[in-house]
Amino acid sequence: MSPEDTRRRSFLLTGATALTGGLAGCTGLLEESDPEEGTENGTATSTPTAAPTATQEPVELPVEGDATRIEYGASVSAELTASAPSDSEFEGHYQPYTFVGSAGDVVQISMTSPSGDPYLFLLDAEGNVLAENDDSEGLNSAISGVELPDDGGYVILAGSFSDTLDFEYQLSLTTVPSDLRSIDVGETLTGTIDTSDPQSSQFNGYYEPVTLEVGSETSMNISLSSANGDTHLYLLDPDDNVIAENDDFSGLNSFLLGVTLPEAGEYTIVAASFEPEETFTYELSVSDATATQSISVGETIEGELSSDDSQLPALNGYHDFIDLDVGSDVTVDIEMSSDAGDTLIAVLDADGNVVTASNGPNTGIPRLAVPANSEYTIIATSADPSATFGYELSVTESGELPDLRSISVGETRTGGIDTGDPREDRFNGYYEPVTLEGEAGQYVDIEMTSEPGDTYLYLLDPSGQVVAENDDYDGLNSRIEYELAASGEYTIIAASFSSTATFEYELSVRQA
């Protein structure tokens, strides 16, 4: 017997339910029978003298082991132990499962475990690997958006990435809609990016074009999310010009906030992936972008997350949009509090980019620099996608921070970056210029620390040229060690990695 023959094992497709559910619509596997002969009410029955039915037709298992049958829509709880078959080609021990599918079925397989490191393989009847996955979410694995090429039997290998065994796991198998081609305002629909979809370098690879019809100029929120894919979202006008796009608004999910559709007509939402060959299942949501209310500096308002709110997956769940009204440059503290829920707030600019965010019980965003007449939007939501609760939202002007403009070797002084300081793109935003008198050959150690801020340090020589810079030397703190080339007045730029951040900091200069 050849090694290939040794690897091939047979399993039986048993059960009338498996037959009618798993093989419905498959050609060449079932023959029509006369309801009057060998059947009762048109349902197949067996007798001791009857010929073998299709459920007893052997299907070859191209790996070692005894397979367990799983159907679409089913979940199986089991344990992976050292008694399971093992093959280095499949990362070690595995438990084989079999199912019957039809050509064109798009399958989603997940394997989760509280203590193990699952690894999934999907094989065809010949043993060819169609897909595999490790660590799609944490240590759990998922195979999503794979279109089956043929009618017939397939094999799932539920395995482990490491030598860790004796762990419990849950395996689930579902089919998902293969194509999504249209959506209406207020809908959340499921689609799948797979190899049957169009492919274009403009959209990174495979994509689904989803039409959205509007009757007049309007503003929309569009959310594209996936549990196991890296989404990329595009919006095309009726002439197929890209008018907006987003990648990684929240994790690997994409979101367009308040995007303007300037005229009536048929727009196209392109649901795509950041990775050229990636396929996965996704959720697409479209909602009206009108903010429910507004808030000004010095105000506290009450709100409620309820099931009547729109629910966008990229924004965790139920949420409220609140316009932030300011008339001049200001630094504000934003707080969201609730006795009944886990709060989460995010601030978005006019282009829908996340400026900053915070979550936790009674969460807050301190010292946010808001430019005059900016079109900022606060999103009030929860870390729990299904949570509903009442909350209070307040916006207050932050207190003033100290200005620091000079320092000497051997000193440690306190400063504060705020909206009253100069601002330049080359220094990421607001910054404080701090002068330092130095001598040629002097070796200085400059350190900038802040508990709430993400610091960034620059050192300019007497001519104004940047001679050194540092970010995140120690956590979010920054440090420069430098030998001064000439005597004169140097400038330390105490800045932030974030273009809008304001915070208090300590700056120290030591002789190294």
C-alpha cells in the first residue's frame, strides 16, 4: 500500500437529515426515486434488503483519524487531547470534521478556546489546503469568506498551534451570503469579499460594489466592520469618482462620518480589504448623519443610549452624535458619566478622523485643544455593543498651564503645552520653545516626562537647525543625549506626538 493510500481513510455520510440538509441541490450525488417504491410520504426509508443509500456512500478522508460530521449552522464542543492524530504538516495534533457543501457556498468556520491556541485548516476531498488560520482574534482562529469550488465533501481540521493539548474548544460552521450589491439608509447587512468578486488594484484586490440610492443632497455615516478582516471603505459618486475613503477608523474596521452626498443619484460603496488577497465576511451599515444634539463649552447635557439609536459596528454599538460648538481656540475637558453603563467617548474632526478617544466607567478626555470654528463631533457610546443606559456629558474649559521659555543645565522645570503656545506642523502641533545656553563640547542629557501626555523632543542648534529628536525613549517619555558642537543659544522644542494634545510636563537638563 502506497503512503498516499495509507493516508486515505473512508468515512460514511450518515443520517437522513444530513442527506437532505447537506446535499440538497447537489447534482450527481442523489438520484430521484419513485415515492411509491421504497418510500413513505416521499421520505427515503431503508430495509434489510435495500441497496445502500446515498448516505452510506463512502467519501475518502485524506488525513489520518476518525472524522466527526458537522452541518451548516452547527456548533460542536470538544477537547483536543494527545490521543488525536498528529501531522507536522498541520502543526501537530488535530481533530478532523467533515461536511458536505455545494459549489459556490461561502463558509465561515470559527474555533475558540478559553485555554488553548487553536489552529484551523480547511481541506477539499483530495487533501488540498483551501484555507488556514491562526490567531484571527486573540488566540482564537477563524476561516471566513472561502467559496467552495465544488459539490461534495470537505474536511475541517481543528488543531493547535503549539504543543499545548488537553484544552476544550468550540467549533462552528456557517454559510454566509456571497454577494451584497445594494443597501438602503438605516440598514445593516452582511456580505462576503471572496474570490468570485471583482478585483482591482485601485481597491487593493477583491471588493464588493454596493449601490446606495439617494433622492437629494444628504449626509451619511457608513460603517464597514469585520471580525477577521482588515477592512477598507470607499465611496464613489454617480460618475464613479472616489469622494471619500477610510481605513482603520477603529481597529481594523472602517468608518465614514458625516460624508456628504452632494446630489441625488446612485452612489457606490466599495467594501474592500487592505490586503490584496484577503477574503472575509463583513457587516455594512448606513445611517443618517444628522447629530441628535449639540453642546457648548460650559454645558452639561443628558442623553440616553437606547435601541432606538442607530447601531454601527465600527462604533461598538448604540451611540449618539453630538456637535461640539466653539467660537475660538480653546482647551476643554470632556466627561461622560453613567451609573448604569461602561462609557466610551470619541472626538472626530470634520473629515471623520478620530482626534482622541477614551473608555471606562465615567470616562473623560482631558485638555483637548479645539481650534476655532472647528466642526468637531463627540460620539457618546459604550464599550458594550448591546448596552443601553442614560448618561451625562459635560464640556468645560481647562485650567491654564504654566509657560516654560528657558532652562539651564542642572535644572528641572515644569511647563505646559496648550492652545496659547505656537503651533507648527513640523513639530506635530502645539509646542513650547525652551532656550538653553550651551558651550562647545558640552554633553547634555535632556528629558521630557508627562503622566497624561505623549511627549516628543527636538533640539535646535543656534542656527535653528534640528540636530536631534526623540519620541518614546521610556514609555511615552522622551530623551535626548547630545554633545553640543558650538557655543551659543540652543532651543529645546517640548512637543507632543499628537497634533492636538495639550498637557503639563517636566523638562530636565543634566550634564552627561
